[in-house]
Amino acid sequence: MGNVRAPRYRGIHAHNNPDPDKWDAGFPTLASYRDEWLRQAAESAAIEYAEPLAEGIFRATDLSVIDITGDVALARKKFDGTIARKDGTQDRLNWQTLYFCRRDGNFWKITGFVGYMAYR
């Protein structure tokens, strides 16, 4: 599946809580994360934004720090910004994700992540 290694994939849900004791294995399979992603996408699709949603997400996203050691990498993705809604309110994006990656030939594959971590 694209840039993901599905057989051993796992995702930890941090629930925007800085205390790791509150985190759980919320996404034990790629399918469980896909289902949550699709749920969130449907929720966002029902909102009228004052700007293109993709542009707002890209503006609020920083994926500039990736540590590579041999065939393993740790990518840090931070969401920090707002997206304007047509009703005058804003959606606040404020979390971070750590992606665990492994080289697979000439490609990098995501093997798991710790997501929805508190940020700022």
C-alpha cells in the first residue's frame, strides 16, 4: 500500500495528552487508522471553509525534520495553525506526529507512528 508497510504497521494514539500513560494502541492495523482518517475526512467535508481546506492544512503543517540512521528514519510532523470557516470561526490545528520509517529498496515506508501528540 504505497508508502506504508501494512503487515507490521501500528499507530499509537496520544489523545493530545502530554502524559504517555494516557496514550494507547488506538490504531493496531493500517485499516483501523484508515477508518479513523476517513471518519475525520467526512467530518471536515461537512464544514464550509472560507479558504481551500488543502491550502490551510499545508500552511499549518511542518515536516522539515527527519532523522535518518542507516535504514531507519524518524520523521516529525507538526500541525500548528488555523483554517478559517465561512461562519467566521476557525479550526485550530495543534498536534504533532512521529512517523517511524524503514528503507525498502529505493523507497521509504512508514511502519508506524505516535500521533495526535500535544504540541505547544
